[in-house]
Amino acid sequence: LGHDHGHHAGVLLDRCQGIEMDAVAVTEEGIPYFFKGGHVFKGFHGKAELSNQSFAELDDHHHLGHVDAAFLMHFPDKPTEHDHIFFMLDTKVFSFYKHQLETGFPKDISEVFPGIPDHLDAAVVCPAPDCEEDAVIFFKGDEIYHYNVKTKKVEEKKFEGMPNCTSAFRFMEHYYCFHGHQFSKFDPKTGEVHGRYPKEARDYFMKCSKFGDTTDHIERERCSRVHLDAITSDDAGNIYAFRGHHFLEQDAGNDTWAADTIESDFKELHSEVDATFSYENHLYMVKDDKVYVYKVGEPHTHLDGYPKALKEVLGVDGPIDAAFVCQDHHIAHVIKGQTVYDVDLKASPPVPVKEGSFTLFNKVDAAMCGPEGVKLFKGNHYFHFQSVKVMLMAKAIPEEHKTALELFGCDH
């Protein structure tokens, strides 16, 4: 593992403490990796891991204390460079493909990216048409370099309104510059920042339960990039969405969302719901191997005798990934891994019938059913099917919809 340079300190790294990351890169699977010192945080929650466990050779050459900048080359029409992750460390550049260091690397930055300085702060890939031509944008202090991938020409830019970036990445077709533990969304051609920025990185790119006083909970929960845990729409058409310690609610016929902590309205649950569905004016909440039932109202009241065992209420063993009831039916559709079970809610004891498997996804985060069909949620996206039957028969993944933009009405 090379030297133990600061590695043992990583046990204490907590991304919810407002860390300034050294670098951010999205992997070829679309998962953001946040680098700090000799560590990497994968995705939006979870503990720090040692970077050298994922990218071993960084350590052999460098006894890695940090990464200056990192980015994924994403140009499908350039097979030699497509899906390679580049790391900048001091004067060197490393290129990894499928987590293996490529032959001949590390090389000097000046050899691979002529005209680009050493000791960079941040880098992000910018494919056309986001930039005029396929480019990589490098940041060092307040200097910004557009490197043309085809011609290898370098154009220096002045991005007036933007703070100096300590890390930067392209995520869901938008460009984000991190400075400290805040971030701004910017236009990669001009560097312009539109809208109310900077915003707190922990509110959007991490799953943290406690926040500063400045946080706008509704804005944060609507526009967070962290996946939903559960979602449902009740008989009246109100939608409830759960994530971590918070939930969002949209009343029928109203476009605006409200947010609150799960603790405040569903205190028996505390947080981290696995699945939820609505049935006869009640919300059924599944957490681990228990079911909690609330009567919809102001306030929601928890039914006596609950929580009950999941096995007793739905006849399946936990944990489950998602559950939903379609309108006017008394069948709960329970998703566990790639299996969908039908449970007749009027039958006692419950008898889960295996309805089918769907191989489109290895796992979903949440699901809901409404007048327009079934929505399955995975990561930052949801997928729409006309009916359960269509969902089970689907051979191809339908068009993906962005949850934050299309469901919660965010502008980014």
C-alpha cells in the first residue's frame, strides 16, 4: 500500500463536515467519485475508502497524498480515449481504463496535454456541442484553459464571475465547479453562473442528515441528486417522496412541494424508509422487516398494533426495494431484487404470488403507480410504463426521465 501517508487519518473523514474535495470524476458507470487526500468517496453516501484500493498504481508511483484533478474522457467516437479516467498529480498524469493503469503511464502533463501547466486545481471534460469542439477544461487559480482534444490547441479563457474551482465535474449534462464545500453551476463556454449560487455541496451531492441554518430544505430535497428511498401517491392524488431523513409532499392539484423531516410527521419511522404504498386512505411504510401504517390526515396518525412484521402483512421476507398499489385495486406489487410479487391486501393471511421477473434493472430504488401507469425510480432517473403488465413484458429500458427536473420541477 505504499507509505502510510495520512491513510489512518481517513477513518475520521466525514463528508458531512463540509470537506473541500481535491477532485471529482464521474466513472464510466456514471457514479461520481469524490477524492480527498488519499481517499475516495463513491456516490452520494457511504464512508471514505482508500483511493489506492480502486486505483492501485497511483500509490506505487506517488505514495499518494492527494489528487489534484481528475476527469473521465467521454468521447464515444474516439475509442482510444473513450471512458479513460485521467488523474493529475503534481507534474504527472495517470490514465486508467477499467481501473487498470495504461502502459507507459504516468507521463508528464506537458507530454500528454501540451500547453497545460502542472499542479492543477481541477479539470472537467466538455464534449461538443457543450463546447464548440470536444475539449477538456483545466483550472489553475484563476486561469482557465480550454484544451482542444482534436487539434491539441490550448485557449486561455477568463471566467469573470466564477470563484476559483478546487474541483469540477460534468454531471447529467451540467457543469459544476466546487469551491470549498460550496458549488456553482457554470456555462462551460463562458464561465457564466446563472441563478442563485453558490449552494452548499452537502445539500445536493451528499446524503447528510444535519445541515446548517442557511439550508433551504425544500429546494435541497427537490433538487438533490441522491436517489429516492420510496415514493407513493395516495387516493386523493397527494404525492409523498422519501429520502434519507426527509420527505417531500405535493398536494393534489398543487404544483409546489413541501419538505420536512420524517421524524416530524412519521416519528416511529425516524428515517431511511425502504418502500411505501398507499391503500384505502392509509400510507403503508416498510422499513427493514417491519410495516408501519399511517392514516392520511392532519396530522398523520400511526395505527395501533403497528409496526407489524413484514412477513405478517405482505407475506414476504425483507428487505424489499419498492412496493406500489395501482388505483382502485387491492393488489400490492412488491419488488425485491428482480422479482415482482403480487399480494392481495384483502386476503388474510397474505399469500405472495410471484408475478414475474424483470431483467431490465438489477435493482430499483422506488416505484409508484398512478392514473398514467407505473414509474420506476433508479438513481437520478425514473422510467415510465403504461401498466404493470407492460413493465413486466418490456424488453428494452424506456426513455429515462430526470427525477429532479421532471418530477420535482428543479431548474438544474
